[in-house]
Amino acid sequence: MSVADREVSAAAQDIPAPRAAEPEPAAPATPAGNPAILGLATFLPSGITLGLWLVGYLDTAKLPGGMIAAVLFSAGLFQLVACIWAARIGASTVAGLFGTFSAFWLSFGFLLLGLVNGFLGVSTDPTATAAQVQNVQATYVLSWLSVFAVLLVGTLRLPLVFTVGLAFVVATFAFVLTFVLTGASIFAVLGGVTTFAFCVVFGFVLLDAFGQDLGAKAMPMGKPVMH
């Protein structure tokens, strides 16, 4: 190798190697949000309205459709929105719970519409009407009692507050079913009390959801019954 070639080779060794381009920092993930804020906030008006009817404050004998607006449009419609929101972010359990409650409130609203406006083919004879309505109501309440009992078992792996809330829901359906079958108003009142109880529980969960979304620490929810 000539002297000139050696000088060129030495100069080439002194040239620093090009630096690899540094990767660009990843864009921050878009927050998924918490559908429980919408779902619980729109659930409470319907629950409170139902409780007021059961304890006798809302006289549906004089205004039989008095619950329809709250149960059909507040809870039924907007809990369906919360269900879709939860499903889109992959929160399957939350979506299932809100979807189930949405189905209950929507079906309850349509049941009220049907009974009030005669859509269900109820007899015009007063005696036959009472028997038919009792049978329809008992069947409806019993079917949903069974569903919420299953959900109650499912919540045993969730924080305790959810199990307590569902336990009050199941108690409400049990009291209302007894009221429908016996006509004893004491069971309606007891159902109203348990309705207010689960509204308080789910109101607590709503406050926790609001707080965490705004940067506060999580409120105590209790340990799950099952791990």
C-alpha cells in the first residue's frame, strides 16, 4: 500500500460513524374515560323514583305513567350508552352490568307503557284485569329477580361495595314480588327502603368515580368476598 493510500485509510478511520436516528417519543395514549360516571348518574333518578313509588310518595293510581320518563329515558337509554362506551374500551364486566340494568329499565318502561295504554291485550273486565296484571307483574319480577341473583354471585369477586349494592337490588325484587303476590303494602314499603339503600351504595361508587377522574385517591370499596 502506498503512502498516499495509508494516509487516506487513516483519515477514514478518524471520521466518526453516523449516529443512528433516535426514535421519536410515543404519543401519549388517549384516556379511555370511565363510563361508570354516566351509567351511575343516570341510574340514580330511576332508582329514587322507583323507591318513592314503593313507599307511596308517588301515587301511580292517579298518574299511572308517572315513572315512565325516569325509568325509560334516564336509566334505560343512557345506561345503554354507558354499556356501549364500556364495551368499546374493553371493560366487559362493566358493559355487561350496565347492559343488564339498561335492559331492565327499558323493559320496565315498556311494561308500564303497555299496562297504562292497553298495549298488552289486558281484559276490560275489572276482575279479569287485576288477575292478568298480577300474573304479568309477578312473572316479570320473578324473572329479573333470578337474573340479579346470578349477578350478585358474580360480584363476589368484585370489591365488597358492589356485592352489597346488588344484595339490596335482589332484596328489592324479593320484596316487590311478595307485594305483587300478596298485596300487603308493607312489602312494598320494605322494597322502597332497600331501593333507597342501593341508591346510596351506588351513589358512593359514583362519587368515587368522579373523584378518581379528577385526580383524587380511590375511596375504600372493601375487599372481595372471593379471591
